[in-house]
Amino acid sequence: MVDLTRYRAIVDDWEAFLSASERPEPTVVRTRTGRIEPDALAERLRAQGFTVTPVAGLPGFLRVDGGERPVSATLEHWLGLCYVQQASTGTAAPLLAPRPGERVLDLCAAPGGKTTHLAQLMDDQGDLVACEINEGRIRGLLGNVYRLGHPNVLAVAADGRELPETAVFHRVLVDAPCSGEGTLRRRAGRIPRQSRSFRGYVTRAQRDLLAKAVRVTRPGGRILYVTCTFAPEENEAVVDEALRTLPVELVPVRLDVPHAPGLTRWGERRFDGRLEGAARIYPHHLDSGGLFLALLERVAGGDGTAGATDDGWEEVPTAFVEEGEARIPDPTEVEARIGEARAELTGRFGVPEEALARLRWMWRGGR
């Protein structure tokens, strides 16, 4: 078991922290705005016997108590009018503040709570790439994307550390894998003790993911580093290293919910003084889970973004060749086949030529 007493010196109200950590976490839902307004959703849930209360500081979030069944078993949930989400995690997407039409990357996306919140704030306009290393978890991610109805999300099955660096983004979310101490309320207050080898692995992954995020963010773009753990080794220490070695500046976090500042020291260790501008959300702050958030801005300099075009994407190749494929198609043949495809769409199917103007074409497998 994790010894939470090591955090006693840094928690602002130790008794409230312990009391909240030992209670079951209340159910909170995020309204799928664009399809229904929070007041209308609350009215529909109250008509089914639920007690519904807005969560202060989190627009569109509703605490749901009572009822004869879980809110996840309601028609409203299955229709994609709401998403069951920890209140603390509802701070992440608004802090990254994506705008409609931007390019946004979520490096560790499943099960999709923060991903779909980002898409919602983008009014479903722009490009949101949701990367997930675990293909099994991608099913849950896609299920939530489809249920909530977000057409601008592209799910990618990949290790975020290995993404190509020929596309650049306005904003990147790094919801990093971690020891998960902040989720203890979901586990009856019990979190398995993590081995020293796990701690070493996970902090390396966190550093690598954050470095990747910086390399694929355009200058002036922003990166949000998030974990659901209390451990300074996985939070301030990781961001401290980034501030020393990567072309980023820390942007002070501004939240409308109770929280504590980031740490500038942990035992004998000293961190960059700017880390006071990060945020720590403890279980008693929102009657929710624990969360750490640090907002960074990419500055000019450093590696990355070299292969991207002015619109932020690498030019699409006209032929996709599978690894080990024997024949590489001749460019002239490729262009001829693309011409045939365009002619078939316009001539046989009546697709207007102007509708094809923004499409890019790729030969793959002879098609």
C-alpha cells in the first residue's frame, strides 16, 4: 500500500485530505453541450429521481446523487448527452483552451474523457488527434467518441513517444501514465505499492512523452502536462527537468476551483521557483480525485517541426508502400490511377469537381 503520510507536510489540510480520501467519490457528469444544455440535462435527470447539483467552477458539470439506477444506465447517457467524469479532470481541457479550427494532439487519450472535452470546446471544428498505445483501450475511446458525436477526432493506435514529427500542433495534452495515487477513492482508499523499477519506468515515460509533446508543438503553442498522482517525482520533478532542458516556459495556472500551488521543494530537493505556478488538486478540494497540472508554452528554438508545411502537416505521399512490399509503383502510373479515380467520381457518380479540390489521394495496395 502507498504510504500517504509522506505527503503530510505538503497538503494544505491534512485532516480534510484523509477524510475525503476515505469516502466513496460522488458521481459527476459533464454535459455534452452542443447537443443539450446543462439545465435541460439536469431537468431530465431530476425527473428520473436523481438529485442534481452544478459543480462550482466547472461549467456544464453536474453532481448526480440518488436515483434507482446508475446515471450511466440512463437513456441520456446512452444517447451521448453526458459523460461520467471526475470533477478534478474537468479542469484540464479548459486550461489547455483549444479553439475551433486548431490542431490539437492528445498523446495518451483513452478512455476519452479529456479527449471528448477538448473536442467539445473546439465546437467539433479543427483536427484532434487522439493517440493511445493500448489497442484494447482504443475500443473504449472510440465508443465514447462515437456516442458523444465528435466528428473531428482521429484515433491513432501508437506509442505517443514514437509519433512522427512532421506534423505540428497548436496545443498538446500529455495526460501521462503515472502511479495513480489520485484515484485511490475509486479503489476504496487502497492503491497498490509501486516498485522502484516501476517508478523508474514511469518517470522515464513521462519525460519522453513531454519531450515529444514539445517537439511537435509549434512556437507559441501550449502543452498541458497532467497526472493523477501526488508524487513530486512524477510531477514537479518531470516539469523541472523540462524547464531546464527544453524550449518551454511555464504559464501560471489559473483555475476557478480550489487547489494548491505546485511545489518548489521536496525534502532536500529544490525545483524551479516557477513551479509554484503549477496546480495540485487534492481529494478534498473538489470532493473528487487528485490531479497535477502544469501548463507550458513552446518558445522558438530546439528540435522539431522541421518536416511540416505551412498548414502544419507533412505533404501526403502519393503512394503508401507496405513494409516488405516488392514493387514500388511508378509515379506516372500513380498519377494515372488517381486521375481515373477522380474521373470515376465526377463522371459515374456525379461528384462536383469542386468537392474534390481539397482532397489528397494516395495509392495503396493497387487501389
